[in-house]
Amino acid sequence: MCGIAAILGTVPGGVLEPIRAMGACVRHRGPDDEGYALFAAGRAPVLLGGPDTPPSSYAAGLPWSPRPDAEAEIAADATVALGHRRLSIVDVSPAGHCPLSYRGRYWITYNGEVYNYRELRAELEGLGHRFLSHTDTEVVLAAFDQWGPAALSRMNGMWALAIADRERQTLFVARDRWGIKPLYYWVSPAGFTAFASEIKQFTVLPGWSARMNGQRVYDFLNWRVTDHTAETLFAGVRQLRGGEYVELPWPAPGAASSMAGAPLPATRWYQLRPAPFSGSFDDAAARFRELLTDSVRLRLRADVPVGSCLSGGLDSSSIVCAMDRLLRDGGGQSVQKTFSAYSDDPRFDERAWVEEVVRHTAVEPHHVTPQMDGAFDSLPCVAWHQDEPFSSTSIYAQWNVFRIARENGVIVMLDGQGADEQLAGYPAFFAPRLAELVKAGRLPTLWSEVGALQRLHGRSPASSAAQLLNLLLPAPAARLARRFAARTHLAPGWLDLGVLGAEPGDPFAQQGARAGSVEALSVAQLTATNLQMLLHWEDRDSMAHSVESRVPFLDYRLVEFVLGLPTAHKVSGGVTKRVLREGMRGVLPERVRTRMDKMGFVTAEEAWTKEGSPERFRRAAREAVEASAGVLRPSALEKVERIIRGDEPFESFAWRLISFGAWARRFAVAP
């Protein structure tokens, strides 16, 4: 797990200092080593280190080892540069230094892990390939040499990578299926294109100016969504989407990019397709358990300590319990360390569920109790690491979980992201389930389902009917119904769309998240509206503390299998994640396996806002309005006040404003 950077084109003053500055911005992503490779057509690459390059990397004598005297060889016409910050996970020797080369032709900077690299290596060796390291990085390059872009489909893991091909003089840039690892790009007015793991890496480059992307700011402030498109909240900064790659030619010296203001021509190499399934529910449960266990097994591959997040919910508990069994059966280390977030307020505390899992396993538990003062005090730092504003203090709780993991010597963490989206684990899936029953004419089952939702989740028949109508009504009528129910308005009075230059619209509908089927909603949540935000927050929270986070539920074999199951295998009778619950019978503690409520790494944000220190939230919200340069109208503070008084249902509106203000100040962003 690392931080990467790449520059394509001519940079005023040369590419070396800019690529090094990009690396310095993300030292937290890779404190163990750093390296840079500069390319000019017709010349050998220039390989350099930096302040964090250990002497052993220089002394390794490998074809990709940096040289301390290489700066004298830098060509003024170098138009391609790769940068790398290393967090050593697999083959922690100097052989893992990057940028790494294969056959002298291909050079890679790479952030991620390919978990099936051992199997791929054996296949490639059978085809005549030879290796100088035990890294997955070298396997990725050999696979690219053998199969080209088709190699991506053979890789099971998470990655963002850039490969310079000296023979074809191209730069190949790709992202994993789900976008677990970040990959941004920006075309500078100075005429070059830059790629990076984090947006902040662009702030040190010639031509940078931080301006708001008004449409995406609107989506965040009004709809609480980010990362649902290729655009970011920074104007001109885009990301490759999960499952995409771009291949670009090396520019001639002095040639300016013709792509300024336009998206790069991306190719979709992965399309989510549900796997066909035939068999009983018991067959599905057994197969689910097999796939999840194998996913966890693969994600235990590391040459450093591996631990896990534990919230006490079904997802993280399943991973912890599966990992516990694998380790007991001889998977390596003897004791698994788990890390949890507790709350002093029993209404938001999951320690009883965590303790149930701890008693059921042989884990060594650790926990942290995030406090309101810490959330405010750390906000400038968290805002810097997150790159974009975030919607609630739960991100701060997760931040602390990864902090204590690193403090306890754990470098790799397994976490449960991706389960809810594929297994219909959120309440949002209840309405599509009901809509499917209506469309199929299964009215007796519909009435039974509505009753189960009331019994198990306290959801009244009127509430279920309203949500069902929201899906079945034509869009104009659905918008009226949402407004009547005091839900999100397209053009709220507290937000100045004119200053933003944004058009009112529902980004969830645009991404298919108002779908009338469970499968369609799963696809939208996995690829656009929900999971992408969670992966963004998790990547920044973990990497801020130099920790690699792995997500076993996003093994593509598991996702495709679950998406191909009948809806009733996932949600039925008011019970979510049915195939997981049955598949993990005997593995999970029974009390956890059958729990119906859901929290996650939450904080007592509602209590902090209303009871703990409402004046602090008021003050911070006022500061956010002032920092917004007219984007937020003063009436936003009236809405904050109504939430504090309890005149409106609680949601993280105040924190959303506060986080937005902190982002605008930290990055000096102008409308």
C-alpha cells in the first residue's frame, strides 16, 4: 500500500522537483521508502531517491534501484515522471522499491495489493517469466507484459497503478474494479497532466488554483453524496472510476496537453455482471461462506502484522470470526488484534456486541472512545487528509480506530465495507423489495413483509407505503411527495445555487439509486452513490496513519455471486443479509448473527449537537457560513437551530456545514 504520482508532459523548470513535491505531500501513505523515475525518449531512465529512501534501497543493485548520483543525468526534455511512496507490506526487502521495472521496458508506480499474486506468479513462470523479487508488484508487471490490459481481469485485489512502456512510449493508468484505491488526475494550465493518489498532491504543482466545482458542492451540501461521478468538489480534478483505464502517448518535449478542461478518454475494462445461480437457499449459504472464507484467507497474505476493525455488526464480526478460525488452523500469527470505537452514551455504544465477539474468539481487543472535543480539535488535520468535506463525525470515529491500530503495531487491517450494498443491508432496500412484490402481483407476501418491517424495525405501514409510492410514482409526483414529507428539496433556500453555478437535481436518481429493484439499487450503491464515499473515507483514514485497509467483502467473486442470488436470499420477512446470516451460522456468535439493529462506527453526534455543546456547533456553523463566500446563506443557521431545538428530525446537517467550511479554509477554495 503506497502513494503514487505521475506527470506526463513538459513542466516549467523540469519534472524532478514537482514529482518529489507530490511525493512529499503523501509521506503518510508510504513512510518506508520513496523513489522516482524520469523518462526522456531515446534515453535510459533516471532513477532517484529522496530523504526517506533507505541506504539498503540504493545498495540493492537491482535494475530498478535508485542511484545517489543520478541527478547529474537528468535530461531537460524528460516528459514522463513516476513517483512512489512505499508502505512495505509484501516482500519488505529493498527488492520492493518502486518505481519497479520488468525487462527494462515496463516501469510501474503502484498502490495496492493483488492477493492472488502467488497463483499468477506460478502461471507466469510456467509461461517462461522470471522474477527478481517476491513482490506482487513485479507479478503485476509480468502479467501486463504477457497479457496487456487483459491482465487486469486476472487480478484479484485493489490497485491504482501507472505503467510507463518505454518501447511503445505510452503511459497506462488503471484502477481496480470497485475503486478501492484512489486515482485522480488534473491537467495543468501549464500544459502537463498529473496523476495522484490524493488531490492535495496537485496543490504543489505549477498552475494550481483551488476552485469549487459548484455542481458537486451542491450534491454534497444538499444530498450528502460525493464520489458518485468522475468529478470531485475541486474544479478540474477528476478521478478514474473503478474498473477503468487510460492509455496515453508520451508527449513530445514542449508539447502542451490538448485535454485541459476535458475528461481523459477512459476505457471500461470491468463491468459488474451478476453470476448465474441455481440451487437452494442452503446451497447459496454454503457457497457464500466458502467464498467469504477464501477472500479472508487471501487477504491475510502479508509480511507484517494483520488485524481487523470490529464494530460488533454482522459484517466486521463475520470477518473477525472467519479470520480467527483461519489463524487457529495455522494461517500464521497466533492472535488477531481487533480495534473498535465505543461511545460514552449507551444509545450509541456497541461494546456489548463487540464483547460478544471477543468472548467467542481468541482475539486481543483494543478500543477507543472518540470525544466531541477531539472531533473539533482534529478537524483541520482530518479535513486535510480527506481532501474533500465529509458528512458526519463517524469518519472521525474511524480515524481513531486506525490510529490505535498503528499505535499497537498493526500495519494491515481487514474491514467490512461493501457487505451492506450487495447484501441489501440498509433500510433503503426495504422499499425496492416491496416494489418487486407489487410488480410481481404477490400481494399476500407484500402484506406479510410490511408487517415484518413493523415488527422487527418499527417501520409503520404508512411509512412503508410512502416509501413504496416514492419508487412507483412518476418522478414529478415523487418529488412532490418528498417535499410534502419534509425531505430533501431540490433547491433549498439556505444554499445559493447562483453563486455555485449549479443546477438543481437528484444525483441519486441520476445514478439509478431510486431504482425499483433490489439488484439495481445494489449496483448503484456499489458503483456510485454509497460505497464510493465509504471507500474514500476509509482509504484516507487508514493511510493517514500508514495503515493498509483490506475489504474482503469486495472480492469480485463474492460480489458477482451475491448479486446473482434471488432477492429473497438477501432480504425477506424483514430480515436483511439472510444468506450471510445462514452461511455464518456456527461461525458468528448467535446473538450477533440474529441482531436486527445497525450502527457501525458511529459517534454520539446527535447528543453532542443537542446536549453536549450546542453553542460550539452554532459557532462552528457560523464560521462555515462566513468561509463559504456566499455559497451558504445565513438561513442555513436557522436550520441548524431548528435541529438543535428538535423542531426538525436530527441529521448531520450542522457537521456537514462545519466540514465544508473546514475544507474551504484548509485548501483556500474559492467559488
